[in-house]
Amino acid sequence: MKFTATQIAGILEGEIEGNGEVEVSKLSKIEEGTKGSLTFLANPKYTHYIYETAASITIVDKDFVPENKISTTLIKVENAYKAFSKLLEYYNQVKMNKSGIEQPVFIAESSTYGDDIYIGAFAYIGENVKIGTNCKIYPNAYIGDNVVLGDNVIVFAGAKIYSESLIGNNCVIHSGVIVGADGFGFSPNEKGEYSKVPQTGNVIIEDNVDLGAGTTIDRATLGSTVIKKGVKLDNQIQIAHNVEIGENTVIAAQTGIAGSTKIGKNCLIGGQVGIVGHITIGDNVRIQAQSGIGRNVKDNETLQGSPALNYGDFNKSYVHFKNLPKIIERFNSIEKKTKND
């Protein structure tokens, strides 16, 4: 896809300085700009690159005045960073503007779908599936029986949504995501052998949720595993059966949450955090990366460590952790001196 400076300025409501007919077909960082690329300047530390860049078009703030000769065409806007973000969003919409049903696919006769649909090749749509309007289901995706997808849902290639799962509006489900696999439930007998406990619940994902690549969300044993509206999950996260995650909580990669734990709204959870089952974490909680959470957490707490401590207490204690060898050496020296005396 090619765009002229005039077209881009129209999208961004910007002013052109330079050649309005110059075309771009790719994006670049300002220090790596090449002919035919579009870039932006928002951080003053990078200003010197605008005199060197080979990018054909550069988005800048309205108050930018070049001090030396430049070769790039400028598009001046109120805020270069926000304008570039808007352009990226527009570019993604254009790039992903697929429609129609490719072949071969399997769509059960009992399933229904709305207008402006895209279903990629080798996708599987099971019995009694309901798909809303403007949904995009990419190749090799699997949608199990009785699944409901709301409007404007994107299911990327290779994602798997097991039966009975309910997905709200405006959700993004990236490649490798598995929604609705069985929870990890086994019951031992007197011989030490394990029998599977049937997992008869489902997964409910509310509106405006993003699920990163490789993330897995297990169905409930009974009832539902619930991901509430606005939640953002990074790649490779494990959500166990009957977990509930509150509105607008954000969780970074490789975090694992064990069964039946309830997490509040507006929480920020770092990468590689481990959370035990059957506990409650309040609203507005902050958990630093690689922490281990083994107890209930009140609203507004900030935690770090394993097992996790209050963030301030952890930092105070860490001063002593790192000095522990010196402290032991001093202690042994005092003890030896005391014995000699």
C-alpha cells in the first residue's frame, strides 16, 4: 500500500511542508529512515536525525522549525506522537480489512454470523455458533460448539475457542490462544491413581478484552471462569479454572494464576508472577515482576518478592539481604572477640 503526503496530512489534519505528492509504503524509526518510508519526530533527543534521515515523510509538531537543510517532507500536527499512533491504527485497519469467506472452511449449518464477516481458509465453526457483525476469523482458527462471539471480534490464525465459551464485543484473541480447555482437576484414589474430575463449566470473556499469543484460559469445573471488560493479558499467561479477573486489570507475560482466585479491578501484575489458588486480590493492587502471592491482598497494596511482601518493606529488607554476607562476617568477628575476652 502506498500513501502520498497529501493523503496522510488529510488523515491527520496536518500541514505539509515539502512535496505533497511524495509516496511512502513503509514505516521506519527516524534514525533508520530510507526512501519510501514514513517516520516521526517527538523526542527532542532525536532532533539531529531529521537532518540526516532518508525517510520520505516525517511527522513533526507544529512548532518545529528546522535549523538546517532537510530533504524529508514534513507533516506538521499538534502532537507528533499521538498523530503517528493514530496513523498506525489507521494502517492496521486498512491492512486487516479482509472480508468474505475463503475456501475451504467448515461452517456448521446450525451456526449463524453477521454482516461484514471474514473467515479464513481452514477455519472450523462448530454447531450452534453465533458470530456477530464485523468479525474476523483468520485461517486455522477453531470455534467450538455453542460458542458466542460478539461484534468486532478478531480471532487470529491458530487460536482455539472451546465449546460453550462466551466472547464479548471488540475482543482480540491472538494466535495460539486457547480459551476453554479443561481445568486441571484430578482426584486421587486409595491406590494413588488419579481420576479426572469433569470440567462442566465455561469461560466468559466480556467486552474490550485482549488476549496475547499463547495465553490459555481454562473452563470452570462448575460455573464460569470470568475475564471482565477491559482486561489486557500479555503473551503466555495461564488462567486456571474458576478464576475471576476484574475490569481493566493488566497482566504481563508468563504469569500463572491458580484455580478459584479472584482478582479485583484496575490491578497491574508484572511478568512471571505466581498466584496461588482460592485467594482474593483487591482492587488497584500492584504486583512487581517475579513475585509469589500466597495470601489474600487488600485494595491498593503494592507487593514484591517471593513470598511477596509490602513493596516498601521489601525495599527496606533488600538493603539487608544484599549486605547479609558482610553482616554475618561482622557478627562472627564480634562473637570471636567476645569469646577471646
